[in-house]
Amino acid sequence: MIEIDRVRKEFGDGTDTFIALDDVSVTIRENEFFTLLGPSGCGKTTLLRVIAGFVDPTAGRVTLDGQDLLGLPPFRRPVNTVFQSYALFPHMTVAENIGFGLQMLNRPKAEVKQTVDEMLALVKMTQMAGRRTSEISGGQQQRVALARALAPRPKLLLLDEPLSALDYKLRKEMQLELKRLQAETGITFIFVTHDQEEALTMSDRIAVMNGGQIRQIGGPREIYDRPTDRFVADFIGETNFLAVEVLDFADEQARLRLPSGAEIAAHAPAEGIPRGAATLAIRPEHTSLCDPEGAALKGKLSDIVYFGTDTHYHVALDGDTRFVLREQNQPGGHEARAVGDTVGVRLAPGTGQVLRD
Amino acid sequence: MPDPARRETRNRWLLLTPTLVVLLFAASGPLIIVLIYSFLTPGDYGGVVWKFSLDGWFNVLFNRDFFTDQVTFADAHLSIFWRSIKLSVLTTILTFIFGFPTAYFIATRPRAKRDLWMLLIMIPFWTNLLIRTFAVMELIRNEGTINTLLMRLGIIHEPIQMLFTEFAILLGMTYVYLPLMVLPIYASMERMDFNLVEAGYDLYATRWQVLRRVILPLVKPGVIAGSILVFVPSLGAYVTPRVLGGGTDLMIGNLIELQFGQGRNWPLGAALSLTLLVIVTVALLFYVRTAGEEDSHHG
Ligand SMILES: Nc1ncnc2c1ncn2[C@@H]1O[C@H](COP(=O)(O)OP(=O)(O)OP(=O)(O)O)[C@@H](O)[C@H]1O
Ligand SMILES: [Mg+2]
């Protein structure tokens, strides 16, 4: 279990400081696949580097299984990193790269060899053991980097956007492989990405970061369906935001009045939401088109975009709010609606999440 | 119409001409002259007499007693060769010991500051060699800065004799040739991916192990280049040993100069020059071979 307690990192001096990590606290469980997700520059790499020991935080504590990590130099921490650029040693072979950590730990030769062979098999690189790292492909380098970091059996593996340099297909393949490796080795993974789809498909839990802060921690479903603030809702997936008025709150449900005057119920944060102005976040795929008659929301169809699996309808709601909804395409179905039609938007019961303004 | 392939060939030769001219006249020409001179007879007042003789080469290693015709080793020459090789090797090692951390320091500064640091390293190099050597002399002579300071502080009561010793030559050459070591090491270090250093630390390598197992192998080309750049001119050094070694601790360069000057034995001077060339070549071959071997050993 790794506990990160109010870790703060300021770069620069006196007059010109930049806060890269703003009192970040999170507890990561044993054998968890934990993802840090956030836009570029939000502090993901900095947080990893604090854990690995390459950056000294300005304040805060980091403990691994109760052991204080911050007092230890990087080479004393039972933590390994898969670097974004892989950072394989170019003057060594694949096998030498993988064995490096064990060698530095002074493990007996036979053990090093055995573990290297196991690791080579694990990442399916046995054939390439004697190659130079410059003589293998990007995906293979990625696997070697992974094997090298796993070989010393760290308690914690840090992965900094390890898949970002790979093409789409290889990336999908490696995502599965990473999950398999994590299950097989039982090592805790902290995985950094700015790809939300990757985060949602791979993680046990996700921390969404922005501006050096963790904005929400939760399982993929929770993060997607129940974002707690506007940044998270906006960053992950597509979201429609509607200005609403909260009339009432009870039991994680809020009664809202829409601009159209219609009243609906929506999910709200457990800690409650004050009456008055708020924002309602609605996922495009949780809605469908319907007759304008008696619909909670209605407007004019301004655009229809065909995506193969589904079709996106852009609706200009009364009051000029843009609303996107998504419907799955049916076999042989043909377009029954045209741009300019007046349509209604049906909100399935329980759709939407109320966010504090 | 001229054949395009032939014109291509002709153009290539034309382009090569300046290189060939330089090679012919600047490099091979003097070498051939020196080679011929080494097989001639010395003239009475310097110069050569066009009469074939092996005495020049003979005298590189041996002495023939003028009266008894007895042949002995030329001990003076041998000790000068030995001193030259020893001091050059030591200079190379010392410039490495001081130059490597310097290059590392500069390469790890913020990018904007690196050029400034390199400039500071290079500035002395733009000054005349003689002036720099005299500066060292001023530092270490008996009434010089170091001795005066030590005596004022009461650490010593008699000045330490540093000038006109091998130590003085070593100090002078190390100082003078340091930039030649720093520059190529810095160049390869700047190209080095410092993520690899972090990867080393991450994989449980201590600072020393990272240096030994990651940084050194990666900047090895720079170290080899720097060593050659320092070793070769050190072996032929002339000004520094002359000024700082006094008249007594000669090196090959001084010995050669002596033959063309006071000694009036140009063939011996020519033969000594070629001997120097041979020593340099053999040393370099040996060095590059061992350095390369260690490389393939690791690979
Ligand atoms: N050594 C440093 N000195 C000054 N500022 C730094 C330093 N390292 C990082 N920063 C700043 O801290 C912020 C966070 O950087 P970090 O590398 O953690 O971002 P990131 O979330 O990993 O982004 P990306 O997705 O682009 O990799 C950035 O604004 C960056 O400019
Ligand atoms: Mg990053």
C-alpha cells in the first residue's frame, strides 16, 4: 500500500514559483492498477518522479507499506519505472538490459539468468535476447522496458505513458498485455496516461488530475457516470452541460428545473447540493431523440454526423444551448430526420449528474 | 556529347583536388623529406650532406665511443623517451580525472548556461601557449604565488622546489591540454540521454555504478577522442617542458629541437622525429585496440 500525503512541489525560486503538485493525497492499494489521468502539464510525471525519487517534494510524505520513501535515494526504493522514452541502455543487449537491476542488487549469476529468461518469456522476447536495443522495433523496446522494470520484482511499478509512442493496433495489444502482466505478477501499477479511453479500460481506479491537483478518485464507472466537478465531466468523454436550478435534494437525488420549465430528477453528489443555480452534466449516449411534444428538452436539429457505429445529432436547444446526443445505428436503418427538424430530447430516468457551480 | 558517367568521375576528381594537394604537400611532402634526411650525413654547420648513412638511425638508440668504437645504449635518449611517454600518459590520465567531472558538470547545467561554461573553459585556449606556460611558472617558482602564500601562512619555511621538475612539466601540460579533454567528452555527454542515468538509479545502481556501467560506456567515444587529442601533442610537447622543465628534464620534442639547433645533427633529428611518429602510432593502435576490445566484450 502506498500512501501519498499532502505532497506539494513548487518549481522555481522565491518570486517566480510554479506549483506543479498542489497538496496531492491518495492511497493506492496492494495489487491495484491505478491510473493518473489528466491533461498535459497537470503534474502526472512530477508525481511519479516524486515517488521514484528523482524529484524532492517541497512538502508532504510518501510511504510504501509503512516505510518512508522520501528519505531514500532512488536506488534504495523498491520501486521501478517504465520510462516514457523507454530509456533502454543502448550499449547493452536486450538480456543485459533486463538483468541490469538484478545485477545491481548483487543477485547470484544463476538467479539473474533464470529471472532474465523468465522475463524474456513473459514479454515474448526470448528470440531477441541477444539483440541490441537499437535493433528491435518500438513495440519490442516497450516490452523490454517493461521486462527490465519487472525483473527485480519491485513492490510498485510506475509507468509514464508507456504506450503513447505506439500505433493504435499495437497499443490495444499492449494494453491487454499490461493487464495480463499485472495480474500475473501481482505488482501494484501506477499508470500515467492522458488518454481517457485507455484509463477507463485498464484501471481499477483512476485519479483525474488538473493543475497539480487531484480532482476526483474513483473506479472507471464512477468517474464516467458520476463526475464530481465540471472539469472531470468535461475531460472524460463528451458531456452536455445545462444550466439548471436545484429545487430539492434528498438521498443523492436532486429535483431540478430545466430552463424550459420542465422538472426532472437527477443524481447528485452524496454530500448534497445547495438549492439554486447548478450545472447538469448529461452524456450524449444516455439520451435519445423523441417527439418534441411534451419533451423535457426540445430544439432544432443543426447537424447530423454519421460515425459508423452511431450517429451524433447536434441540437440547438431553445435558448441557444448546443446539445449533442448519440444514437446507435440499427441494421438497414435509414435517416428519418433532417437538419432543421424540430426534435425533442428524451432523458432516460436517472440520467445526468448535478454539479456544483 | 561527353559520357555522363565519365563526367561524373572527372567532377569527383576535381572536387577532391584540394584535399589531395593538401595531403601531398602539407602531410606527405615534409614527411618524405624528413625520411630522406634521416638517411643522410650531417653537415658540419647543420644541414645535410647528400651521402647515404645509417648513423642517424643508429644514434637514436646507440652510442659509438669516439675512440674505442665501443657500442653502448644511448641512455640519455632512452630516459628521454621514457620520460616523454610517462609524462604524456600521466597528463592524459590527469586531464581525464579533472576533465571528466568538468564536462559532466557543464553537461548537467541548464542548456542556456552551458555555452557560457564552455566559453570559460575555452578562453585560456585562445591565449598564446607561451603566455599560459609562463603563468604556470609564475605560480610555482620559488618566489611565486604558491610558495609565497604557503610561507606567509607559516605552513612551510623553505620554498618548495617545484619549477624545473617533472612535476612542473606535468602540471603545465595538464593545464594546457585540459580543454582538449573536456571538449570531446562534453560533446558526447551532451548527446547522451540523461534518462538513461535515471534509469540506472531506478534499477538500483549506486552513483558509482551508474558512472561505471552507464555514463562511461556511453561517453566512451568522447573519452577516446579526448585521450588522443591530449596524448599526441603531449608526447611531442616542446614549449612546456622547455620552460617548466628547465634545461634538465627534456622530452622528445626538446631532444629533436636540440639536434636541429646546437647539436647540428639533422639526420639524427629527422630519425628522432620519425621515432616519435612511430611511438605515437603504436600507442594509438594499442589504445584504440584495447578500448575497442572492451567494447565488443560488453556487447
Ligand atoms: N524541472 C522543472 N522545472 C520547472 N518546471 C517544471 C519542471 N518539471 C516540470 N515542470 C512543470 O511542472 C508542470 C507539470 O509537469 P509534468 O511533467 O508533471 O506534467 P505531465 O502531467 O506529466 O504532462 P505531460 O502529459 O505533458 O507529460 C509543467 O507545467 C512543467 O512545465
Ligand atoms: Mg509527463
